[in-house]
Amino acid sequence: MITVKDWGLVRFLEVLSSKRSIRGLIYACAVTFFFALILFPPILGILLKWNLIGQIFENPALMSRATSAIYASFAIALFVSIIDIIAGLPMAWFIWRRKSKWLDALDTLADIPFIVPTVALGFSIGLFWSDETQGISSLFGASLVSPGWLLIILVHFVFSYPAVVRVMVGALFDYERTYEEASKTLGAAPVTADRTVTFPILKLSFIAAFTLAFARSISETGATVIAAGTFENGPVLLNNLRTSQELGYESALVFVSFILIAVSCIIYATIRILGPKLKIPVRKVWPVAERKLSSHGLTNLRNISTLLVFFVLILIPSLFVALPTVNAVLNGTLNQALSSTGIWQGYWQSISLSYGIAFVATLLNTIVGLPMAVLIARKRLGGLPSTVLDVLVNIPMIVPSIALGVSLSIFWSNFPFVPEIGLLLFAHLAITYPYFVRSMSAAIERVDMDLEEASKTLGAKPFTVFRTIILPLTKYSLFAGAIMMFTRSVGETGATVAVVSKLKTVPVLLVEWIKQTGLATPMEIGLGCGFLIILSFIILLILRGTVRGRH
Amino acid sequence: MPEVRLENVTKKYGKIVAVENVSLQVHDKEYFSLIGPSGCGKTTLLRLIAGLVQPSEGKIFIKNKLVTNIPPENREIGFVFQTYALFPHMDVWNNVTYGPRVKAWDKEKSNRIGDEMLEMVLLRDRLNAYPRELSGGMMQRVALARALAAGAKLLLLDEPLGALDAKIRFELRYDVRKLVKDLGLTAIHVTHDQSEAMAISDRIAVMKKGRILQVGTPQELYMKPQHIFVANFIGESNFLEGYVSKVAQKEITIELRGGILVQALDHKRKREEKVAVAVRPEILMIEKGKKRKENSIFGKIEKRRFEGTSIRYEIRLENGDLMVSVRPALIEKWLDVQEKVTVSFPIERTLIFTYPKKGLKEELALE
């Protein structure tokens, strides 16, 4: 008889994996983890405080604040997502059709705002647009865009745009060019071909990009709080209520969170059900007008304006915060920061907390997310349950993060033995989980079933199939998903603010520095954000490194 | 009139040369085929004519008009893709009338042409079906109808039958030719299947590694291949290595391995030149025992295979070379394995090629 020791751990797992019961147990654990830690707490918390919701109806002032904040949230999200699609589509096009090496660099640049923590982005963009001593406003001597809804829109546009571009570039790379070519050989001008053939075929990906932008805008807290001024949308209101602890705040908290969660879920479900049925009109054609639109001059104009929007509205404002960092090197702030004196001691503690939590959350979610991704991608539970799981996995992503945090803290307050760091970890697990499972299940779905079957006919056990076929073929998505979780966790503000009182992650600390005057100088804030951007940039380079060799 | 002319056309992808210095003329109303092994550049050449890729060098003319800088949508061509590329979000009717619509023909004309085209490919009753609901043969017919409905007089076909079952493929190839001839179109058809090209083409161009080796009618390519690769790619050939030992006024004598002498009608050769003698399996006669006649060699049958309509013998010659003979299966009496035989072939059907510098195997390689 061969013992475990002779075979090594891998062999041991392989042998175990051919037992149905063991496989069932692993899947059961993954599903339990998902329901117990990811899905239920963020929703149940709100339901537990359901009895409080009546109070807000007796407080008309608070009620009107709440309703206008909710309205603002959805209006901004809708507007931002539409602008994202309009501005992102030509950019995705441009990257897809890349004709020179430098467009490769553009591709990398487009990712920057995605990976920079939103708090740093928000601060940087605020500096660029509204600080009258620096940025573009210094040219006019007055604040060009004051904090408020317009600045929020600018900030949301910046951080959701890269996600939209990424999704659309991915879809375009998977797209069968022959359809477009067929359309052209039949006499369609480029614009006609895109509108009647390419767009309708890629419709579902465009809808996915739209949903992603919408969800990010609805749920973002850190940067929004910085850009808001006195303006309030959902997350800003929740944050203000928590800080001020004014009368009836809990009721408003529950009310706003509930509405945001419920409406987001309804919108998501509607898009998911109606999206595939949505018909893009393809029968009507305006050959003369579309031929004109396809002309060389107009195409160039479109490309130039796309690049202009990208550099002026996205890239330069995002990295603007780096300028004071240069000054910091000269006047000694850098030295202070690096020797961690004064407020910097707290900063470096927060950095290690942020990256520590991000690392643990990434690791845990990768381990428990993989079986879940397999379950969804291979429909191991049968068609309907797998589809239901597929939908449920998205919920933590579409729920506004601060509402999620509020609900989570209410839920776990019933279990006082859970320490604060536990709550922090749970919040980050819930927020990042969907990013990994979504990209991973999509990647596994793309692995040809024949390969798996070929491996089985050659005698591979289920775990061997996973280890030798699925993993190597989805390596890219695994890394990409893990890095996405990691950066999302580092940048997370909303849910974190809601669950912690003593512990401070970097974004929470930076919001505090920015919001409480006198706590830190603009130079110090700039440098604090600068460090985050540099660290994020290093992560981006690692990501690029793993992506290399794929194309 | 849609004649197509290519002048010194080259297409490079970075360092890879897909099409190298090709000049070609396709006549009006001609059914022309481009054939060659996969990767020989035939599809790239077709896409160059369609305007789907731009040449690195050279000029392309359609109807005597320089089209090198004209995009595909303005070239008035019909293109049938190997995968058909039927728009998955449109039904048969909308696929077929797509061309007339994007060209803004009036509604009545578009509808009439859509009707006519579907009538012609016998799919009137499926006009509301979506591509995913159709069989391979139906999809192929819709793709053809769609390309023709746009009013093109030049039809470009990229392996149009490649995705079909052998039987349907066989039937449809004659349908396609008939359609092209009935409508008076010019067609350029890309295929890797030489029998398909032989059966339907007026003329064929054989390509290898981006170059055109020979252009001619199917008979010319078969009877008078000008390149050793063509002799092997169009049909099949036995190749024997030898030296020219005697040059007479009409015929030459070649000394094969083992001192065997054969003759061929080829006066352009020099003495001592190394050559390859090509003999098609279907002209190689086999008789029992030792017989002396023109171009005869003794040997022994090593293998025999029954192939349905024909029977295929592999004969080991007395000098150690191998030859293949293909005989009609049901007309002649079968010979047995190990039987001693004489093979012979007529002087006037014996082809002579300069022996390739890189070796025979390399020159005939398909990849």
C-alpha cells in the first residue's frame, strides 16, 4: 500500500479528488463561505434594523435630505455611465486597432486611474480643477470647478472610465473581425458597419461595461466624500451621518442603505433580463450621412478628441498630485515622512494595515473563490442554480460600499466577540470577492471542454485536470483577478469607514487628513497620496508583466 | 467589365512575406481558382483583391481602374467567407438584403432582388430563420445570395465549400459554377482542394510560399506542369532520379539508378544534367513477367490497396526505387503481392524536370 508520504501532497490531493464526497465537501465549503461571509451579512444587517426605518418618516428634514441624496446618487451614476460609454468606446477602438508601438503605452496609461486608490484620485482631481493656487484654476485666479456635483462627476468619470475601456477592449479582441469585413464587402461604410454589425454583436459586453461603471459610481465613497463639498449623494450622506451622529441618524442610515441596495439590485436585475432582448436598430441605414461620418477627416477628429479627453480629463488630473511630491523632496517633507515623525507614524501604520488586509483578503478569496468559479463556469449544480449563483455573486459589487459596511457592522454587532480587525477583513472579503469570481468563472468558461475531457481520457483525476489544464490556461485571469482584488481592497473607503472606529486604513486616514483642517498640510496630503500612487504603479507594472506573453 | 489585374503585388507582415511579387490577369466572366497548400498566400491574395488588406507594393486594377487606395466598400465586389460570416443578429432576409440597404437602393428594388436571390438559392421559405437555425449547406447558400444581392459582378470566394461535408461539397461546387456562368460573373475562388479547382475552373493559378508557380487551364496544369511542385500538387507523380546520358534531335535518354535507361521528349536538356523523371501513377502500366518495350522497368509488387474505384499497387523496381501505379479496379484483372512484373510508361507522357537544388523532398513539401 502506498502511503501519503510517498506520493507527496499533490498526489494526495489528486487521489482525494476522485472521491465524489470529497469534491462535494470542497464545493459545499466554498458555497457556505460565500453565503455566510460574503452575501448574507451585508444584507441581513439592514433587515435586522428594519424596525428603525419608521423613524425617518417622522423627521421631514432628514427625509428630504435622504431622498435628494438618493436621487443624486442615481442621477450621477446614470450620467457618468453614459459619458463613460461615449468617451470609452472610441478609446477602446483606438487601442484595439493599435497600429504603432506607442499605443501599447496608451493601453497601460489607460489603466492607471483604475489602479490608483480612489481617495488619492479624488484629492488629485480636486487639486487640479478647484484649488485656485495650483492646477488649471490658477490660470483663471478662481476655482474652475468648485467641490460639488460637477466635481463628483469628473472624479467618477475618471475612475470608472478605465474599467469601461478594459471591458470593451476585451470584447473587441474576442470579436470575429470577419463580420465587419463581410459588411464592408457588401458596401457598408465603416460607421455603418460598426453600427449595424459590430455594436449589435458586442451589445452584451457594452451592457456589462455600462453596469460596471454604474455600480462603481453608485458605491464609491472615498473620492466622492472629498469632491462633494456641501453636496450630498447617498454615500456622502451616510458618511456625514456617521460622523455627526445627529438625532435619528441610524434610521436614516438604514433607510438610505436599504433604498440604495434595493434599487441597485432592481436595476441590475432589469438590465440582466432585458439587456439580451434589447434590439439595436439595424434596419434603417443613412448611407450618405454615414459615409460622410466615415471620412478621413472626421475619423482623425474623433481620434484626436478621444486622446484629448483622455489626457485632459483623465490622465493629467489623476497624476496631478505628483507635482507637490516633487516639492516635498526639496523642502524636507520627504525626509520627515520617511523617518516617520509626527503624523507620518500613523501613515506608515495605516499603509501596513491596508496592504496586510489586502494581502489576506486576496489570498482567502482566491482559495475559496476558485471552487466557486468552477461551479459557476461548468454549471456543476445544474443550469438554474448555477445561473442564480452567477447573479448572486455580483451583489456585493453593485451594493453601495458604505451601505454594505453599515449593514455589515450592524450584523456583526450581534457577535461582540468578533474583533474590529475581523470586521475589517469581512468587509474587504465581501467587497473584493465578486471581482475575482466573475473574471475567473468567465476565464474557465472559455477553456474548451474538449481539453478537459481529453485530459480525463488520458487518466487524469479531477484535481489533476484542474492543476494541469484549467490553471495553466487561466493563469492570466487568476493573476489579473487577484491584483484587481488587491488594489480594490487597498483603495476601499466606504465599507471600511462604516465598520472601523479605531483602526485606520490608508484611504480612511487620508480622508481624515483632507477633511479635518489643520491635521496635515497640503504638501503632506499630496505626498501621502503620492506614495500610494507610486505603490499602485509598481503593482500595475507587475500586472503588465504577467499579462506579457499572452498576446 | 470586371477583369482583375495585379501588377507586382507584394504583401509583407513585418519580416514575413505573405505574397511576393505576384502579377496576374483574370479575364472578364472567367471562373478562376487560386490553389496551393495552406499558408501559401492564396487567401491573402484574395483579401488584397477585396481591399481587406493593403499591398506593401504593387498595383491592383479592377475593370481597368486602379483600386489600390479604394476601400472594400467601394470596390463593388461580392465576398464569400470560409466561415460565411452571416450576421448572427439578423435573419436570412435581413442578411441577404443588407447590401442593397447599405447602398441605399430604393425599397422596391431591394425587395425584388432579395426575393430573386433567395429564389435562386431555394431558400424563399426560410427567410425568417436566423443563421444558427440553418444547416451548413443552407448557410453557404445564404452567404452566396447575400454576396450576389449587393449587385457585384466580381465574386471572391474564400474556401466557400471548406466547411461542408464531402458529399454536399461535391454537389454544391457545380451549383456555384453554374450560378456564376448563368449570371455572367467573374469569380476568383480560393481552395486547397485541387480536385475541386480542376472540376470547376476555367483557369487555375498554383501558389507556393507567396509566389505563383504556374497559371493555366486544368488540362495544361495536368498535362504540362512547368514546375516540379505543380506536377505533384495537381494530381500525383512518381519521381525517379537520373542523369541525361544522350541528347538526340527529338528525344533524350536518361540513365536512372542501376543503369536503367528511359526516354522522354525533351530536347532542351544538356548531357550530364541531373534530372527528375515524373510519371503519373495512372499512366503506369503493369504486366506479369518480364517484357521488353519502350520505357519498361522490372520490379515486384510490394503492396496492393483497394480504393473503391481504383486499385493501387506499390512496385519495388529492380534498382531499389519505388513506383506507384493506379489501375481501374473493376476492369483489369488484379495482380498479387510478390508477383514479378514489368512496369512501362509512354515516352510522350514522360515529364522531365531539373533536379531541385534543395532536394526533392524539400521542393515538394506542402509546408
